[in-house]
Amino acid sequence: MRLTGTPSWLNIRRGRSSEAGDDRTLQRGPAPGQIWAIGGGKGGIGKSFLVANLGAVAASLGRRVILIDVDLGAANLHTCLGVRGGTRVNLSDYLEDRVPDLEKAAIQTPIPGLRLILGALGHIGARETTRAQRSELLRAVRALPADLVILDLAAGTERATLDFFLVSDCSLVVTTPEPTAIENAYGFLRASYYRRLGQALGNSGARDLLRVAMDQRNERGIRTPSDLLDEVERLDPREAQGFRRVLQEFRPRLILNQVRSPEEVKMGFSIRSVCRKYFGIDVEYVGYVNFDNAVWRSVKERRPLVLGYPQSDGALYIRRIAKKILEG
């Protein structure tokens, strides 16, 4: 398996080690393009659908786009693009040194300007990447000749998923209006925030508090990042300043999918308010995609909605979201 030394662009933020002493904060080096990472706490919320369609919009605007299916256990992004997987080169070929250059794993899709790196199809255990592999992969992603790279992350809060989410230029959380999906979205944001704190903290008392806080049933009553900040402020005001810096840097964005009513549209703003009040996290609500029968037809036809049904309401909202993010 690919095991290289830590690249020079990966270093310790403010000279501090992270949790368990073996992780490092992933700092971004200079690169010509951007990385977007799209994640969520639950499967079936439309992450791959949105990745395929946002990529198609960006490609139609003249960007060189590469999509990477980083779900190393249940890859299905290729299906949304009408690409056959099977025995074709994929991400595990790069991780295991069968392909020396990540770009050589990028295959052309039916969409001009849009390439795809398939997930590790049928590769048992591929989800268990090492820290060295993830570091090398992120370095390689930064070196890809593309204006935009979009990562389709696995559902849930695995360490690798959070690392990819946190290192991106644009971190997007997707959820649907269902209570279970919203609850899992909160859990994903909470885990991402604590992961980011763990990367930034040293071996201080605040690190011990962080370990306590990650257990929501802890006896100290720390239930939210805001509770944690209050406790750190009481014990170590200087360390609390570092916490606040992390909060300011952590600015994920939210997309609400499969919306059916104006009340559900407003849920995006409610999620933003809850994150700000209880987590202290400033989440930007960049838009929503309404429930549209054309969506399931496009998925069945294995073609992005914005190309198969460009006049549909869903396609309109996706184009708005893509342009809003691209324009900053």
C-alpha cells in the first residue's frame, strides 16, 4: 500500500500535535484549482446526485472538472454519470500503487470537460486507509490539472471522511428535511468541529476536555461546542482564544435536498440558527433543491438532471447553487 512520508504541505497548525499524537492539521498549499467536499451524516440524501450535477454545471461553464468518489466502501457516483465501473481503473489502484499518478485514474465521462475517478469498487477493506495514504491522496488531489475537484464523501463520521471534509476549500453538508437526516447532519457538523479542534490543540487540559465532550453523556454536562468553549474559558482563557479562532475558520455550507414545501425551505435557516446558537458554528445556507419527479427519471436514465431535464425546477435550483459557490 502507498506509504510515503508526510508531504511538506502538511504541517502542524501553530506547532501543535493533534489527537493521539499521530495526526497533523491539513494545511492547504498553493494550487490552481479549488476542492469542494460534499458530505453528510446519512446515506440516501442525494450527495452523489448533487456532486454529479454540480460538476456538470461547472463543466458547462468552461471549468476543467474532476469528480472523485471517495466513498471507499459503497461507490456509486459513476452510475449518476452513465459510466460503467466494473474492471476500470479506480481510486484503490492509486492507493495501492497500481497507478503511479492520480490523474491516470481519471476517466472521461460523457460530459465534455468532466472527468471521474471511480471509487474503490468491490474492494473489501478499502475504507480503512492509513493516515499516510490520506495525506498522499490529498497532496495528489491538489496537484491535479483541474479548475475544480469535487469529492463525493462517504456518509457518516469516519476519520478519513472528516479529514477530506476539513481540508477542502468549500465544505458542503447535504441533508433532507426528514428528522433523521437533520439529526445526522447535526452529528456530522459536531464531529467535524471536534475533529478540527483535535487537530489544533496541544497536550493541554483543553485536550482532555475535548475527549470528555466527545461523549455526549459525559458527567460534566458538556453537550455542545458552546458548552465546551465555556468550560475552557473558565479553565484557561488563553486556550479559549484558540478555540474561537477555530470557530472562525470553520465555515461549512449547507444544501437542503428534496424540499417539498415553503416550510421545509425554511428548515435550512433553522439549521443555521441552531448551529450558531448551540454550536457556535456559522453555517452558510447556500440553497435548496426541491422535490422533482424529473430527478428520479434522470437517475434512472443515468444522466445528470441539469443535462437531461435542463428546464426542470430541480435543475434551475442546482444551477443557482453552483453559480453562487463558484462566484464566491
